[in-house]
Amino acid sequence: MINKKDRMSLIDIKDGRSGIIISVLGGRILTKRLADLGLTTGTEIKVIGRTLFSGPVQIEVCGSRLVIGRGLASKITVELK
Amino acid sequence: MTDEKKINIVLAGQGNAGKSSVFNYFTGLHQHIGNWAGKTIEKLEGTLFYKGYTIDVLDLPGIYSLTTYSVEEKISREYIISQKPDFVINIIDSTNLERNLIFTLQLLELECPIILVLNMIDLAKKKGITIDSYKFQDIISAPVIRTVASRGFGLTDIVDKAIERKGIKNDYTAPKYGKEIEKCISELSIRLKDIDLPYPERWTAIKLLEKDSEIIKIVREKKPEVLERAKQLSVTLEEIHGHDSSIVIADERSHLASQITREIVNLLPHRKISMNDRLDVVTTHKITGYLVMILILGGMFLTVFSFGNWFSGRMEMIFKDWHGWWSTNVGVSFLAALGWAAIESVLALVQIAFPYILPFYIILYILEDWGYIARISFLMDKVMHKMGIHGKGSISFIISFGCNVPGCLSCRIMETKRERFITAVLVTLVPCSAVSVIIFGLVGKYVGLLWTLGLYVFAMVLILFLGRISAKLIPGEPVELIMPMPDYKTPHIRTILRQTWQALKEFIFIAAPVVIISGVIIQAINLAGWMQAISLFLSPLTVQWLGLPAITGILLIFGILRKELILVMLAAYLGTANFSDALTSQQMITLAVVSMFYIPCVATISILWKDYGWKKAIAICIIEIGFAILLAGLVKRLLDFVF
């Protein structure tokens, strides 16, 4: 069984840790937008860092880096590796 | 037929893949920049004459997908489908192969003849990435070419390949998606066979499963029963996968892209941490990132202003005798005066705006080519969100400190109309180099540096405050930032100079005509002797409410042309550049505040007009005039306690 504790929103993951995307909540257009950039369920991502006062999150996905706004990041659930 | 010697190609690819380098290399001087019909998006076309062939090149906007999400994406898709170019040249950033491939797969679905270009192959090698282009070629059944566009390496191979394959029928075996999805696609394709569509059937079928509203509309008109079946199939897919069918397909593409990447890429184990990696850590860090940003931007403005002051002084020396020459040779008639007004407008543009804008653009494009601009968007996203826009808007603000005209133009990078408009309005309130000339020339010189700094801080706080209000007033949801973070790379001089030149050209073409026409009109009013009456008419505002000399009424009218004229004409009126003779410290600060906010200059208004319509442009002007006068009056009353 998968421990529920290891699943968390992208914004709660510490810098430098990686995991697998479990789900992407949000509208069809937004989810599609993310998928076009390689952010789909089952993809491995790594959190690189974020800015002060809970700003956007910088992540590494498919060997390249992306910045996504905090609101969006909160809709992505990740299972830690 | 001469037709045989003609080829037309379009360049397509994600942002930052090096498309514009390829375009410029191919077309050089034979370029034509226009707009897409009815859109504010640039249409870049050019011609290349090569080995007896005339090759028309079109640069499609840099995009991330071919779903109709943004205007750019819609344009690109429509163009490829309707114009049927001989070849679509897909420029791929080799250092970000996997993400770029998702777009490539969408292009392949369109079943257009395609040539793949693995650009920045040198940078990929530096990162330890080797790509097997032969294997790649086999998988996607299209030619693959390796290039380094910034150095021109491999670019002629692209055209050679196009010439070689011209007229050869393509029989694509585009990569296939998962079994059950392909089953749905082929079933729908068969049902679509008997209707006349401008699109390939397989592509149309995929778009129906993706619930693309535009394609659904077209199919509904021709054969509505297909939609029924598409809906059923979508539901089946959704039951199996647990998401919306459009996401299922996007997932599928993304998985296929990573599968292909695994097959063709050989990644060397990460070697030692490079200089760029270390730089990246420092420049995006929670604390040092902001410090570095302040240092870089501070250094940028310091350089721009010290260079600008020096250069502007030199120009002034050159132009100073021209008016005398004009009067002696052309005479002093009414028409001659109007003619001089036109010339003087151009000279002032060259003398006052150019020295600041030129270094500004050069530094800006160095920062962009280096990869730093994206870091600013990242660092500033949180602040920008307070104003209902996202981090990319910060770029427009930075540009606006140089000049509001390119600042307003740059708002086009924002994704939605709402964000574009909010950014454009706020950007017009940013003190541009002309306003800075006033602030420094009055407050900086005679009142003190602390007050000067205070005015800038005041402007920022005010913009933040107004941004918060407009975010609440203008309906719509804020869009979240989604932005690829480029690696740092050595800036490429030729690219920077080319971009600077293009930006300058755009500035001159837009600003010059407006500045000349309004210069002549105002001069005519002046010659007709109405200025005195106008300043008298405005005196309740200028003298009573703002506590300024009556002459400022006229200055503020001239200031609409170019803000720095307020200072230039004040000096002319006083007969001295020692403003402390005529104005008290309090008046200087009040005048600076009015000048900062009272109206965008005519060149900026013309951009607002062009991009957002005359109603909004006029509304912005009226609101800003009212607001600035109200604000400056209040500031004056507050200053009564200080001075």
C-alpha cells in the first residue's frame, strides 16, 4: 500500500526532492497546457527552488526546467520518491 | 514554369529554440515585417535566393502547442493547414529535446512535409547530451538536420534538403499512440472520409477526441453524427484513464515524446557542476537572487543614464546651430516655422530619446540572450500577482523605465487580453527616461537625491496600489505563470545588435510620425497666438490647485509630445537652465509628480490606440490626467507642512 503521507501538493515538497506526478487538478485547458509542456501524470519531476513569500516554483521535468505559478503548483499532487 | 524554382517554407518551433536566428540567417535583408490580418501579432516574412531557387520563408510565432489556446497558436495552425507550405521546418532546442518533441508530434499529426532541425547541438553536447539523428530520422520518418543557428552551422543543409525533397511525395508513418487511442482515432477517421474537410482525417479525429471547439463546429456543419460517436469514444477513453479525453491524448503525446527521447538520446552522467549551474543557483536564490537583481538593474540604469547624458550632450552640440541655419536660409514665415517644428521634433527625438534608448536596448537584449530576463520573471512573479498579472509582466515594466513605447508593445507577450490591458495601463505610469530627465533635472539637482529616490519609490508604490485596484475592477481570472527557464548561455553579439536595431526601427517608425504631426499642430496653435489664452484658461488648475506658475499649463501641453519638453521649454521660457530662480523646491516636486503621471506621451497613446482601440486609449488618458492633477494637488498640500 502506498503511504498517503508520501503524497503531497507540489508546493509542499522541499527543494531538491523529486517525485512522480499523481494527478493534475484544474480545468481542461490548463491541464492540457501543462501536458503540452510535459507535465502529465506519471512524469518524474524535481523541485529546484522557489522565491520568497511562497512565490512560483521552479521544477525540472523531462530534462528541462520550468517555472510554474504557485496557484498552479498547488493543483499538482506528487508522490515522493 | 518558373514555379518549379519556387519553394515556400515556414519555421515553427517552441520559444527559445533559435527560430529567429535561422530566419535572420536565411532572409537577411530581404525581410518584411507585417501583422497577421487583424491581429497585433507580428508576421515575419522573407525571401532567400539560393542555387537558383526563390525560397519564401515565413517565421511562425514561437508557441508550445497547436491547440487553439492562444492567438499565436491558432494563427500557426491555420496557416499550416490552409496555406500548405512546401515544408514546415521544425526548429528544436536540442538541450530540451523531450519538451520540444511534444510539439513536433503535433506537427506530424498535421501530415505536412516536415524537416526537423536539431538546433543548439553544441550546447547539448556541452550538457553531455548526444542525439542519434539517424535513429531519430527512422522513428519519425522525416529528415533530421543538426545545426548551431547562432554560428550559421548546418543551416544551408536545411535548404539543400528542401530542394532535394521538393516534389517527392511523402508517405508518412507518423509515430503511433497507444492501442486503444489509435483504435478510436482510426474509427473516427473512417467516418470522416466521405466529407470534404480541409484537414487530414486522422488529425481531425484526434482534435474531435481532444474536444477542440473549432473543429467540432466545422464537423457539426458537415456530418453531425460523427460528433455523437466521438463523444461516445471520448467517454470510453475517460472511463479507462480517469481523465478528460483531451488530457488522455496530451498524456499520450508526452509519453511518446519521452519514449522517443529515451531511444535516441544518450546522456552522459553529469560531470562537475558548471559555472552556469552555480550562477543559476545564486541568481534564483531566495535572498541572493534579489540582491543580484537589484545590482544588475541598478547597474543597468546607471549605465544608461550616464551614457545617455554624455551622448545627449554631444548631440546637442551638433544640432545647436541648425535652427539659425534654417532661419537664414528658409526665412521666418509661418510655413517655415511649421517646417522647423517638424524638423525640431525629429531632432529632439534623436537627441533626447535615442541616447537613452540605444544603450537601454543593448543591455536589455544582452540580459535576454544571456537568459537573465526569465530569472526576473521568476523572482517578480509574486509581486506581479498582487497586481493581477504574472511574472512576465515585470519585463514590460523594466522596458518602460527606458521608454513606455516598447514597454507597451512588449505587453503582447501576456497570454490574455485582460492581462495585456492591465499591464499596458500600469506600464504607462512607469517613469520613462524622459520623465527621469525631469525628475533628475529638477528634484535631483535642486532638492536632493533622497527626494528623487523618494519619487521613484512613490511611483512604484502607486503602481502597485493601482494594479491591485485594476485587478479587482477588471473582470476575469488571473493567469498563472508557466514559463520555461532557459539555461544561461554566452550572449551572441550579432543577435543582440540585430534585435536592438529592429527595436529601434520599430520605435522610430511608430513614434516619429506622431511626434512630427503633433509638433506641427502645437506650433500652429502657438503661432496663432492661442497659447496665452490656454495658459490663462488652465490657471485655476495650474496656479490655484497645483501652486505652479501659469506657464506650466503650456508646458504640460507640450509635454504630451514628449515629457522632457516640459523641462526643455521651461528653460527656454526662463532664458536660463537654473530652475531654482523660478521654482521653489515644493513646486519642483509638484511639477515632477504631475509630469510623471499626467498622460502617456503621444507615441505611447498611439500604441494604446493601435492595440486596444481608441475608446480605451482616450479613457486611459482622461483618467490619468484627472488622477495626476488630483494627486499632485494633494502632494502639494502635504508638502506645505514640510517646506
